[in-house]
Amino acid sequence: ESNSVAGADFNYINRSFLQNKGAQANIWYLRSASQGIEASEEAYGFAVKTFRARGLFGELRSHRIGSNYAPALGFVNRAGIRDHAIEFGYLGIRDSVRLQTYQILASAAEVTDLEGNTESRELILEPVNLLGKKGDGLTARFVRQTEVLTVPFQISENVVIAPGRYAWNKAELNVATGAQRTAVVDATVAYGDFYDGRRRQLIADAKWQPSKYFSLHAGIDYNRIDLSSGSFITRLITMRTDVAFSSALAWNTLAQYDNDSNELSVNSRLRWIPKAGREVILVVNHGWIEDRSLLDRHRQWRSVTSDVLLKASYTLRY
């Protein structure tokens, strides 16, 4: 079989638009050609926005993805859709001791099939978005979401959501400290409806960076979901260390565990750049899975994946 993709895009930027607020426009078109397919292989769209400077700002974007559009060397998240979105808001800048900016934002997005039938819709109102002089922030957000299921959706083991149209509301509150601090915290709490039930969510990230040579990061994404077809809890736990021995040598390690797959995975990368254009990277990946076929006190971690990669690159300049 064969596949090819061709396209073009055009970008326009005007930095003096609306008293130097600035604006940007983008138009693009793509078409794939796959063997044995002759229709609905195009994808195209546009976006227009003003930059987020003091005062009012906004953005309008839309695109259409044909049902047979297929970039074989890339990917497309959703084919056979029309996606439209609009966003507008106000950004204020304060000359005060603690507050630097405040923002009010509203947005709407809808995805339909090519016949115009709604697949998903999201409305967001963000009445509070405050940023302090030291980078600390507070954000409150209200979300109205709609999803249309045409087939049963198994969201968790033994929990299936029936086809139908579902709409729900949720509220979110985010608190974050400035990224330049020794201890950094970013936490979001969300509560509201979810399909035909309820959802409670906590996303928390903490970072400790005592020096420019070392940082430790830990995070959790916790969801408690209660639906008419069942209840379940999901946990995604991450841990990361970044060690900078020098400007040329760095070691980054990421570990991740989730209770859905019961898998623990570790990615460790040692990167050496002795000179611009020269680079050596050593990567080690390993994965373990918790064997739940045994009783709790006899459960063991079993290795399932392991690989080592060494990559070297050298750039010739002439």
C-alpha cells in the first residue's frame, strides 16, 4: 500500500493591530492520498486571534478533518469531524505591591461529525485568574461539558456507560506558587457531575529545588467516580528527579504508577553535550506489573519490559 500527504499553510502577524495589541491569522490545508481511497481525504482550517496584552483579547478557530484523512507517517486524533472554538477575555495589569495581573475568560468549543451532529461540547467560564508579583496564582473555573455516546463506553473494569447524550457541570479551583521558589506547589481541586454520576478530582504537584543542580518533583492525579453502573477510583502517581552535574551533563529520571494497569514504569536518561552540535544520550527504560493473581500478602512485582538505548550525534559545520 502507499500513502502520501501534501499541504500548505499561511501565517500573518500584525503587531500594530488595535493600538499595538497585535493579531495573528493562520490558514492551512492538507490532503492525504491513500491507495484504494478516493473521497474525504482533506483537512483544513483557520484561526484568528489577538495577543494577550492589556485589555480585551479573543480567538476564533475552526477546522474540518475528512473521514478518510490519514497521514501514515503521523497521526490524527479524531477524523470525520468539524471542530469550532471561540475564546474571549479581559486582561488587567495592576501596579500594586502583591497583584501583577488579573484575568476574566470565557470560551466555548464544539466537535460535530461531518453532518453537524454534536459529539462533544465544552463551555468554560473563568471569573477569577489572579497572578501575584512573585508568580503565585489563584484560578477559579466553571465548566459545562456535553458528550454524546453512540456505543457503550467501558470507562473502567466492569463499569460501562450506556449510549446517550450526557451533560454535566463541574467547578475547579487551582492554587499555584511561583516557579522560582525553593518549594513549588500546584494543586487543583474539582467537584461536580460526571455522565450520570459524580466525580471528585485532586491534581497536586510539588517540587523541591534546593539548588540549580538538583530538583525533586512528585505528583498525583486522583479521581473518585460514582456512576449508576458502578464506582471506582483512579490514581496516577509520578516522581521525577533532575540532576545537572554541569551545563554539559544532566541526568533525568521519571517514575510513574497507576492503579488501573497496576504498572510501574521508570525512564532514566543521561545526556552529555560536550559542545554545541555534539550529543550523547543513554536511556534506560524498565517496567514492572503487580501480579494480582496472588493474595495481597503474596503479591509480587514482575518485570515486563526493559530496554537500553544509546544515541550519539555529531553535526558537521561547513
